[in-house]
Amino acid sequence: MSKSRYTVLIVEDNDLNRDILATILGEEFEILEAKNGQEGLKVLQENVSRISVVLLDLEMPIMNGYQMLQVVKEDELLREIPIIVMTSKENADEEERCLDLGAYDFAQKPYSPRVVIQHIRNIIRLRESASTLNAIEIEAETGVYTRGAFFHYADKLLKKNPDVDYALIMVDIKGFSTEFNKWGSAYVQIIKKEADQLRKSIPDDAICGHYYLERFIALSPIINREESDRKKVVREFIAEIESRVGTTLKFAVYENISHEEDILTSVQYVQEALNNIKSLYNENVSLVDEALINKFERRTYIEEHMQEALANGEIEVYFQPKHSAKDGKIVGAETLMRWCKSGIGFISPGEFVPLFEENGFIVEADAFACDETCRYLRKWIDQGLDVVPISVNTSRYDYTKKNFQNHITESVKRYNIDPELIHIEITESLFQDLSNEATEILKTCRRLGIKIELDDFGTGYSSLHSLAELPIDIVKFDQSFIRKLSQPREQIVMRGCMDIVKSLNLHTVAEGVETEENLLQCIELGIDSIQGYYYSKPLPASEFEKYIG
Amino acid sequence: MTLQELYFALGGNYNDTKQRLMNDKLINRFLLRFIEDTTMAQLLDAVKIGDRKASFSAAHTLKGVAGNLGLTSLAKSVSVLTEQLRSLEEDADPSLVQDVKEKYDCSFRAIMTLV
């Protein structure tokens, strides 16, 4: 039998069971496979418009079938896809529970693939003949498509007209949901009137939907090609509406969206574009361009691969030496992370560290860097090398975990390292939201002999107050400070800072020292240690080993 | 040994299996995959360390695999163990585990003759 154009997703953890289904069903359908609910959801999200049926096993690791059903049930788009749950006859309440979670049909184990094929055919036929979408396509309150319906029709429109260029537009109507809750339908009447007005200025075959809360979404063929200043056109358009409605509108526009790519991906881009200007009061138009897409894709790449990168050694620790300002001897180092991926190249910590901080992965990454540092220290001590104290970075998120000090003290213990060889670098931002907890943790570390360095001093968050409050031993002056030392006013500020810091008996480090001139300025100011390219860039462990050897 | 003989020796149902899995070639292929399948080892490991949840999960999977391959006798034996474990309130019953292991070894040896 020739393959149909329908795609079936098989979610089953056992390789052999999955292979049996995939082999036999594969004769009639395109097959996608997933090993657990989590993978299943991911495949489903990525292929939502082409998967006709899902075959789901219940007992699976990581995310089982019930949990997957639950997530699908809550997603307006995913729940449109029928799921056949594979059950065994001994367990009758399984079926009831699954039906409750939105399962469409059941197939008995042991698998009879022929019967399963027949089930799938029936479902597809039924859904194709009836109008398969949810009964509610139009949102009663706003008169536009619901989110699920919008995706469905947008997808159809794009597939039907492969030669037409479309723009995807997302609009944020500030206060829409609160105003709506306050005024109810009266408010919607105003919006509707506005929308009807708008209708006249957009093509007939454009479609609109309510994305969520204050966000609306539209897909429209592009008509006005001549105007070169796109933003200006949209701005004038917005100004006109705002003057009548009395609220703020923000638009994100993605022109010439891809017909091949899943509509959900394009929606993510406009969403991202809108988010980028959300907190900017003086910008109300954001265009999706190549730079935004690249950035988004890179971020997605990083988020999808960070876990394995840490596990398989793509992320490595490097060490940047610190030297004594007095005699130039090496007195310490800072551990930094490097991510090198074959094929993609170097991913800058400036790019991945803020992302890790955003998604919380920084906690694992910091623990990794600390553990690696202790491991190398142990190795070098065993080799009889003259080791120096090494500082490890910590982020504010580390301190929200109760077991924070464990990750440092445990590594120190595991490798039997003298705690004095480890310094912890903190930034002041840490203390904005969690000061008590963090202060206690740091005090405990200090009692063990670990020194605390205040990083990035002189940048955004610095306050002199924190110098007095924080349990610190060392102040690191930020490179933005150091690089401007040729300016007289900077020098005056710096001298004052040094006076305070020295009176508090704190040790000082200058970061980002690149030139001899820089170095001399630091020496003149009385700074104790120097870190920067003047002495050395961050070195991989093998080179740092030679450096101290 | 022919497939028919093999199923007879193992207390399995050849005709039913053939109807479900389409033909001898596929049955043969899936039976050979069974030799590589690690579920039995996972089950024994989980039982050994007393991990009830993992024991149940492995037993449940093994039941499914055996059922799909028409190894009825093994499937029945492991089904009893699965139900014993389902509530997670007790450790695996050693005599049930032993029974599963014997049935599994029998199946394994018989399938090895196909290689």
C-alpha cells in the first residue's frame, strides 16, 4: 500500500514496542516517534499542523501518558489532535481516567497494528468529513477568532496561497484585560467599533484572532509595497487610533512570513519582537528582522543544548591569572566558562551566561565550574605545583537554592582542598532581593576560610553602602572603571574609593587591565592585584598548568 | 526450530501473533530485537535494590513487550508480578520474580536458536 499523507506520532518508551508499531504503521503513514511524554510534547509542538493522530502509551519515565494528556488538554491548539491511548484490558479505570483527560480512543494491548491502523483511518475520515475544529471558533466577547481557530485558519491560508506574501502582526492593547474586566461589553463595543473601522483599511482576506489577554494577532496579505518606511506607516496608523481610544498600542510586524515554517514559529518571532519593546515607552513598533530571528534561534539552540553541553564537555573552565601589582608574581586566578561547539564555534559567555541566569541553569553551571576548579586544584597539588587561590563566580540564583553552600563546600571536601584556595565572587545585585539568606550563607563560607570577592564594583548597581554591609574580603574594580583611568575626574573618584576600601582593610583587584599605562595607573592608586590581558587572557586548564608550573 | 515450534514450546500463540505482526519475517525480526531488549535486566536491577517504582515500571514494560511478541506464558507470569507491584506498597515477591526469570530464560534460549 502506498503511503498516505497523514502523520502519526507514536509515544512509547520501550524501543521494541515502538519499533513494532512504527514498522507496521509505517507502511501506511508517516511516522514520528517519541520516547516519553516530554519528548512527545516537543514533537507535537513542532509538527502540530501535520500530525493527524497520536498513539500514546501510559507508563513511561520522565513524563507519563497521563501527564502528557493533561498538558495537551490545557493547550488550545494541541487538544485538537486526537490521541489514541494504548491500554491493557486488566485496567478498566485507566480508560475512565484517560477519557476524562481528553483521550479520543483506545487500542488494546498487545498491539494489533492492523486494528490500530483501522482506528486511525476511521478517526481521520470522521474528522475530515465533519468540521473538525472546536465548536467555538469565534470569541463571543471580541468577535475575532479564538487562538486555536486563528492558528488553524492561518495555517490553511498560508498553504492555500503559497505565492502570496503575508505579514503576521501582533498587537498589544495596553490595559485591555483590566479595562475589559471593569467595563465588560461596553469597553468591547468601543474596541469593536474601532476594529470595524480597521477592517476597512485591511484586505478582506486578512484574519484576526485573540492571542491572549491584551494581545491580538492578525495575518494579512501585504498590499502596500511602495512605502519604504514601514515603521512610519504603522506609527501614524497607531497614533490615529490612540487619539480616539485613549490607550497605548504596540505593534510587532513580521513581513513575508515563511509558508513552509510552522505558523507557531512565526508567532514566536512576533511575540519576541513585541516583548522587546514592551517596556520601552518611546517605541511602539517592532519589526521582525533577520537579526531578531538569529538571536531567537541562537537562544533556542542554547536552551536546548546547554544540558548536554555541560555533560559532554563542550562547556569547559578556563582560568585567568591575577598578578601582584608590586612584583608581578601570580597570586591567583578566576575561573571562567567557555562553550565551544564544533560546527557552530565559540558561544560567548556574554551571550550564554545572561540566558542561564534567565532560565535558572546558571545554578548547575556555577556548580560545575566550582567542581572543575576543585578537581584541577587537586590534580595540580598532587603534581606538586605551586597552586594559587582561584575564584569562582556565583549568581544570585545560586543563593535561592537552600543547598547552595553545599555545592562549594562539597566540592572543596570531595577533592580535599584547603578552603583558603577558593574565593567566591559575588555581585551586589545579589543583595537586592535576598540579602539575609545570602549574607548568612556567605558568613558560613567565610568561617571555613573561603574568601569573598565583590565583583564588578563600579558598574550599575554599586552603592557605597554595600561596602559597609556585605561580608566581603576583596573588591574587584570593574574594567569599565579601570579603562577610563586616564581621565582626571575618574581618577579622583577612584582615589576616593580606594581610600574607603583600604580603610575597611579590603584587598583590591583591578579587572580588564590591558596596557602598561593601565597597569602603572593601578599601581599608583595602590591596587593590590591585576587581572587582564596585560598579563594573560583566560587560559585552558592545560595552559594554566604550565603557567603556574 | 521453526517459529511455529518455538511458539509451541514457549506456550505462546503463533497464529494470533502472526495475525497481529503480519508475517514471519517481521516476527523473526522482532524476536531478535527481544534478545537485545534490556527491560528484564532493568527489572532484576530494580528488584535487587528494592526500587518499587522502577520495578513496577520495568515489569509493566516487559509485560507489554512479551504480549506484543505473543510470548503468552512469559506475559502471564510477568503480569502477575506487575499487579503485585502496582500499589507500590510492597517489595517484589521473590517467588514471582523467580517465575518470571525462568520463563524469560526459556524464551531467551529458544529465541537464540533462531540466530
